[in-house]
Amino acid sequence: MFNKAILLTALMAFSSLTLAATEIRDSQTAGMKEKVGNISVNVKNGTFEEAMAALSKEADGKGAEFYHITSLERAGMSADIRATAVIYK
């Protein structure tokens, strides 16, 4: 029973990884066929890594296969991070 639970957990983790949107670079955007739209996130008291993870999650939620980060910035002197991206299928 315990081994089945571990196997199930591993399979679920693997399947969620395969469905995650992939970040792409500037040079890769030219080959994208279908631009789906734009997304943005605001992370309160966060890090750039947390903002990038939030963009990935948002892209997944919109059904995108790929996303390209267009801005990643700290709002003034605060600890808040704002990030934007273009999403593609």
C-alpha cells in the first residue's frame, strides 16, 4: 500500500511537470505560431523567482504552452514585484 502511494505521488508530480508552460527567450518568439495574449502578476513582498513562478502558473491557467517574460521589476523601493509576459500555444 505504501509503495503504491509513493508511485502515485511520483506519477502525479511527473504529469504536472509535463503540462507546465515553458519559458522562452527573445530568439525563440519568432517561431511561435499562435500568440494567445498577455499576462501579468503582482507579488507582494516577493522575490523575482516567486514572480517568475507566478507567471508560469498564470500561463498554465490560460492554457499556454510557452511564455516570454517582457518585464520583471520591483515597484520603487517596495518589496513588491510586477511581472508581465506574452503567452503562446
